[in-house]
Amino acid sequence: MVLQSLKNCLWLSCVLRTPKAFFWSTASGGLIIQSVSNDVYQNLAVEDWIHDHMDLEKQQVLFLWRNSPAVVIGRHQNPWQECNLRLLRQKNIKLARRRSGGGTVYHDLGNINLTFFTTRKKYERMENLKLVVKALKALRPELDVHVTDRYDILLDRQYKISGTAAKLGRTSAYHHCTLLCNADKFVLSSVLKSPYKGLKSNATPSVPALVKNLFEEDPSLTSEMLLDAIAKEYATHHQIDHHITVINPADETLLPGISNKTKELQTWEWLYGKTPKFSISTCLNMAYKDSVLDVKVNMDVKHGRIEVCNIDLPEQWLPPGLYSELVKSLTGSKFCPNETTTLVTTLLRVCPQDNELHSRWSLLCENMIRLM
């Protein structure tokens, strides 16, 4: 591992001293590149950069990458519907929205990501997945792996080890897929479980599946072995040198404009604001003193902002003016715990100095924030 890391660093320093125009034209027919970064936003930005800048008529590209813990949703998905956002925040797991469609996946360093770039005319995801299966079989012939009609790769005919998504541009296209090697399945199942009840949305829903790590089937496998086997099969298939070029996604001299692409993928407007319109109709069971209050909440959320807000409180539980201010403040604001916390803190300052009232107000606000 140390020798491999040293080899990668030496190659990287060579690449960074090479004029970028020369670098992207060194291999005719095909290029295999690997990211040194484990940052999900940087790696997704590389995908965007290659799609937007490379001449895929001259060069097909295989991009290999791995991420630190992250949940990655499809372009047309709803994060509140797809994952447990509060748990993500608690565990410091990143949320990312990619530019391709498809469902939600969990990434960590036990997961390999592969992106196949071609022209739109040459785009063929089934062939790419068959290539991955062929590489796995070459490495371990006894593995029972095959591609389904849904473009998944199954292990032992029932366990999903790879999911697929794609982006088809006007002239360029890419197909990316995951490969479960040794991912934390406990965290995976925990974070990909939304706690929301009463959420209605037209966003693309994910399809749950049984999953299994390749390492569970054969503990002698390593991520490096799998990456190398896939790269070798890709090189053989496209009749190019079996050579992996290591790149740094933060390097502007190599990838002009990459920083802006990375920043855009981290903005609230992209992560949450791109969510298709949805509504929430739920009941907050608020324990107060010796009783439980049922508070009905109905919201419409568009572009990640609260468009309509109705909170059905028991009569005289809060002064009508204070309740009205809360609804008024929430309407038009981001459906976001941080923004809502700021709003209710501001309103609390103008709340009458009454301990009972403060307790009731705080309880309601805490429950509203938990909704987000």
C-alpha cells in the first residue's frame, strides 16, 4: 500500500508539471484516470468537467474514484424522502446531488465508483456492466455475478452489488456505477431510511434492494485489486495501454474552472433547492406536562422553500398574534433547520416575558425544526 501510494504521488507530480493540453491528448482512443481525492463534490465535479470539456470523439474515458462517507441522490430526487438528514448531520456524512438521474446510493471508502465517458452515439451501459462482470470473473472465476435488465449487477442471483445512473448530453454521455466492496452496511441501511411520514412527492423514488459486499464473499479481495482488474479489462476491450493516470481534482491548471463546479455542487440551492415540489401532512405528538398534544402540520415546499404553511394548534395554547407571526415567518423561508432556528430565536425575543408561554413556544419550535 505504501509503495502504491508513493507510485501514485510520483505520477501525480509528473502530471501536474505537464501542460494540460498535452496531458489530455497523450492517449489516443482511450484514457483511464483515477482521482486522488475522496471528496464527493470534487469527484462529481470531475465528471462534469470531462463531460463538458473533453473531445470524446477522439478519446473514451474511464474515471475511477472513491469517496469518504456520503449519500448521493439523483438529480430529480427528494433528499427528505430518500435519507435521514438528521442522522447525516449527526454522523458528519455529506449529502450530494449528482447531475445524472437514478436512485440514491451510500458511498464510503469501501465503495468503488466507475464512470464511463463516450459520445452519445457510442453510449452503451449494458456493455459497460458486462465489462465489469468480466473483470470480476477474471479475478475470481467462482464469483456468481451477472447483469440484470434493470442495469444492476447481482451477486448470487439476489444481492445487489452495483447500481447504475447516467447523463445523456447533446453529443456526450456518461454512465456511472457503484461497486460494493467493503462498505459499512449498518450505516448504509441507517442513513438510507427516511423518518418522514406523510410526505408526498413526484420526485423519482429509489427502489430498495438487498445488498452484499464482495468482500463478504471473498475476504482476500481488496479495492485496489478490483480497480486494477476493471482498468485492465477496459484497456483490453478498447485496445489501449493498461495505464492509470492519477489526477488531483483540485488542480485548476489541469482542470480549468473545476473549483467553481465543485462549489456549485455544495450550494444549498443545488442540494435542496433543486428538489421537485412536495408536501408534508403530519401530526406532531408533543408531550407537555401531563398530556400529549396533537398538532397537525401541513406544508407545501417548492424549490426547497415553504410555499404554504398551516399549523393546527389547540385553541388558546399560544396567543394568536405569536402563532400568526410564526406562520408568516416560515412562509417563503427555506425548509431548513438552521434557517428555522434563526427565525424562531428572533421571534422569541419579542415574545411576552412569560415562563409558561416560553415553554410552550420552545416546544412547538423544537418540533417544527425536527421536521426538517
